[in-house]
Amino acid sequence: MIIQIVPSQIGRLQRTLLVHYEEKRTILIIVQTGVNMQTRVEKPTSVSNPQRRGIENRRKELAKWHRSKEWIAFRDEHARKPDSICVHCEMKHEQQRLRLDGAPKLYKSGSRKGQVVRANLTVNHLSRRKYITLREYTTWDEDCEVCCDLCNRLYEQGKVICPVCKKRYIDSNSNDKECDTCYYQKHPDKLQERLENIEARNERNRLINKDRATKNRIAKVKHRCKFHGYSQKCRFRQGAICPHSPTKAENNCMDFERKKVIK
């Protein structure tokens, strides 16, 4: 909403300041007319969460470490050897990734769209103390392991690969020793029980929705106002809830209009 218009003359440049208020914010729009002139606009002060700033700074520092000669030499020494494999999924460096159906996995977007996805081996750090300094980050000990980029990323999210199929990932904090697919392949009776429970739940939801729709339809037909819709919504007042009963709406509602045919 425009609340103030302030015209001002600065040389040959005439400006009109339109002050807008929107959600406790003041937006200053400068409309320039006259000669072409570049106006320098100062950027507003950036205010963000201190914890978020710390995360962004930490990521920048870690990206700087990954560009350093120390890290590249450390990675090539342990993860890029010909006999190096991922300790979780047993993938080799530059090995082609496959989908669950056995077809080659391709990039779906970006500059590499349509190209084959390949595994990149790296060094995974199991302890947070390895992130203190670059020297500690590039020192091999019992808290380091060779793994691919996918397993490394999912490890940080609390997931590990299924030890049976080596394809799907499970939660590392759970007591599951294998993924659901491998478990149900060994126990088909459990799978059938689960499918029956899902079917029964869907049937209960269908009956509940059917009963609710029947009640709404009866209430709509019972009401004498033609603007009365489902769930007591008034179509004349753009979906507002109608507070009038079927017997008192005609006398109490100013927007009441009787139906032509009452069933």
C-alpha cells in the first residue's frame, strides 16, 4: 500500500520515492526519469544465524583443504591405488555404478546429464577429532578408512550399506541387520502379513471417507439455502463456515436464498 509520495529534484534527475510497507518491512523503490544515470545502491547489512555462519565458514575451510597438495597426495596414496576398494560396498575407483535393476546409472541433470555415474574413492574420517587441523586430517590412523563418495556421504547422514545385498542402505542406529528387501525375501510370510495390514488399513480409510461423504451429502441436501455446500461451507461468502441450522437459516441469514427444489 502506497502511503507517501515524495518528489525531489536533483539536477536534471527527477526521482519519485514510493514508500511501501509490507510485513513490518520498508521497501524503498526509486523510479528514475530524465537523463540516464547510474545510481549506487548500498547493499543492506546481512544478518543471519551465527550457527549457520559457522557451518558455511567450516565448509569453505574444508573445501580449501580438499584443494591442498597435502590432501591430494594423502588421498592418492591410500584411496587411488589399483587394489583399493570401498570397505562398505566394495566398489573400485572409476567403477560404473548400477541401478537396482542392473541397468547403468546415469546423471539426470547438470552438465553431465546422460553420462554414466562412476564411483570415486576417498578417505572417510570416523572421528570428529580428524577435522581439527589439516595435519590431523591428512594423517592415516585407525579412524580412517577407504570408501566411495556415496558411502562417505551417507555415513555422515547416519546410514550404512546393507551387508547382504550391498545395494541398499539402512539406518546405522537401528537394530536392523539387513534391509527390508533382503528381510522379506527370507520371510515371505512376514511380507504377506504386511501387505494384508496395508490392504486392511486402506479399506478402513475408504469406509471412513465414504461415511463422511454420505453425511456431508445428506447435510447439503437437507439445508434449504442454495449457497450451502459440503462441510457447512457457504459458497456465497467464499467458503466461510455457515453458522445457521437448516431450520433457522431462512430467518437469521441475510444472504439466504431458497432452493428451487428441496429433496
